[in-house]
Amino acid sequence: MARATKQSVFGANVTGHPDVFVTIHPSAVLRGPDRDEAFDGLVEDLKKAALAL
């Protein structure tokens, strides 16, 4: 199972899929030790993905 970390590649070029975005699963926000930080990170990732569309 893959795990998204701070070292994850964002906007990677995967063969056949030029725009791949990796982030945490939204439910991880609720399970993590710092919900505010996790939520803020998820929102930033989703904003970047939206701009790439």
C-alpha cells in the first residue's frame, strides 16, 4: 500500500498519465495527530491540482 508523505511527488509525470497528484486521503485528516495541519495541507494540494486542470 502506498503512503503519501511530505516527500511525495506532486505533479509527477507517470507514463501514460502526465498529471498525477498525490495527497492524503481526506479521512486521514480526522485520524491524524494534528488535524489543522493535515487539513491545511490537503487544501493546498487540492488548490494546486485545481490549477493544473
